[in-house]
Amino acid sequence: VSPLRPGIVGFPFSTSRAAFCRFSVPPKPMAFQEEGEDPFEWEVRGGSTTFLQHAVAGSCAGVMEHIGMYPIDTVKTHMQACPGRPGITEALRVVLRAGGLMRGSLVISAGCVPAHAGLFATYEYALEKLVNESEGQQPVRAAACGAMATCVHDAVLTPHDVVKQRLQLGRYTGGWDCVTSMWRQEGFRSFYRSFPVTLAMNVPFTGVLVACNDSLQRRLGIGRSGGKETKLAEAPLYFACAGASGVVAGLVTNPLDVLKTRLQTQCRATGPSGVFATARVIAAEEGMRGFLRGLAPRVLLSAPSAAVCWGTYETVRGALQRAAAAPSPAEWAPILPTVGAPCACASSPDAREWCCDGDAQHRQSTAL
């Protein structure tokens, strides 16, 4: 705690004047905040976020989503792909016998970093070009932005997802064995066999999620609606809005998710190879209820996945934006005078107040 002003983190009296002035520029303490002021909003920020910031925030969001929700995803895969109609408890027992809840997680981790970097970078670029914040709520345009971003995401992640789901079912000895076996026996097309139905599922999923998420944020008055900047203090609301939107999107797209899982987990020689052929087989053998298999774990997966992914993205993006826009030491103390001279370490009254707290106390600190 700085001896110059109680409650402010700084350097002790023995520290040199230059070091004190350059590096003791903290956020305002709670006692000096105005009513309603966000404690995270102490620094001056720019209004734009760079591609690198979007990519880093998106990568963090992807890793958090896939790894955090992976056990539930493994159970869902078994419920949708295994013969018969296993329930959650039975599917969990099969998973534990087949290799565990995290089998294949390294494969999806390697793919989700570039996939989510592309997802959010594309989404933000489309949002900037298509959506005018001054026109108010625009759910259709927001959904279109999410759909375009999904195409980039799925083009990168689909091969990783195919390998991941086969490993989840206990097949092959590992990721490399799966890749080489598929290449020899089924060819390159096997890695993208489910790509059309994946797009057919994820485009409406992301579109519904983005539209609902944007509408909820605007209703709650948070986020970037109306040109406002993201606030870190509103992070819990970002997670709540994204989670609720994930429930709606998961319910709507579950039948397509069943089709995708069947296409990705069956070998070409043991089952139908096309989307419509697979749909006809499911309808003939199980009826319409077959398309609802895994609905409970999918909803349980979609809500926290969306919350973790989009909530983490907004939080990390906002933090990176603030870190990049924080004033540098050179901006606060360009050239310092000698000890005993009048204080001139700051170029503005605000910087003088927080940095030195007046000439007399500053001279006293340097003398000591």
C-alpha cells in the first residue's frame, strides 16, 4: 500500500522517484469511485479489437468449451451411435469400459484452437460489415454473421471431430492409428463425409444461438449493444445469456446432430453412406423417436458449452482490449526532473493526482 495515499498500491518511500512515477498507476480504489462506476473501467480504451485479440480470445474459448464439456459429449456420442437405445446410466458404464470419458480429447483440442480462432475472427468481421449498432436489434443479420463464421469453423474442425468420435467409441489404439486406418480403408473423403450435415446442423445452431444471445444481451442492456464497450463486471451475464441461447439452439438441431454422429462413426462398408439414406434407416428402425436420441445430454452439453465458449470469448476479448489500450509508462512519466525540483512527472492533472499526490509529498518520498 502506498504511504502517499492509503488504499493505493504503489512503491515504498525508498523506491526511486522515476520507478515510483512510472509503475504505480493503479485503478481507482473503491473509496474514490463514483456511484455506478465500473471498477474495471479505470483506463482509457480504444474502440477496436485486433485480429490477434479475436484469435486469442476465440482459442481460449474453444479450449475451455471442448475440454470442460468433453465427458458429457462422450456420453452423448455413445447414446446416439451405439445399437439399441442405451440410457444415460448404461451409456456411462459402456464409456468407462471403452476407455474413459476423456478418450480422444487431445485430438479435438488440437483442432479447436485454429477452428475457434477462425470462428470468432470471421464473426467479428461479418458483424462489423453487416450489423449497424445504431439501428437497434437485428437478429437476422446477427444470425447471418454466425452462419458465415460456422462455415470456417466446421471446415477446420470436422476431420478432428470424426477422429474424436471414433475414439470415444473405443475404436483404434489412438489418434494416429485412427487417421492412418481411415486413410487406407476409406480414403480422404471419410474425414469430410459428414461435412454437409455438419453444416446443416451447425449453421442453424450458431444462427439461433447468436440471434438469441444478441437479443438477450440487448434486453439486459449489456455487451456491445448500442455501441457500448464490453465490461468485465458483466461477465456473469454473458455466461447466462449464452447458456440460455445454447438450450434453445440445442433443442432445435438435435435431429441433425443424430445424423451427424451416425455418419461420422459408421464405416462405409457397414452402413448407409449418404445423409438421406442414413435418415431413412433411422426412421425405419426407430421411428421419429430415433432422431431425439441423446436429447437430454445434448441440452446438458449445449447450455454450458455455449456459456463457457461465448462467455469466455467476451471476457477474454474485453480483457485483451483493455490491456492493449492501457497507458504506457512513457505516457505517464516522459521525463522526470531531479530530486528536489517541482514535480513534473505527469502530463495531466489526473495523472499527477494518482501518481504523485502533490509536489510536497513527492519530494518527501524521494528525500527519504
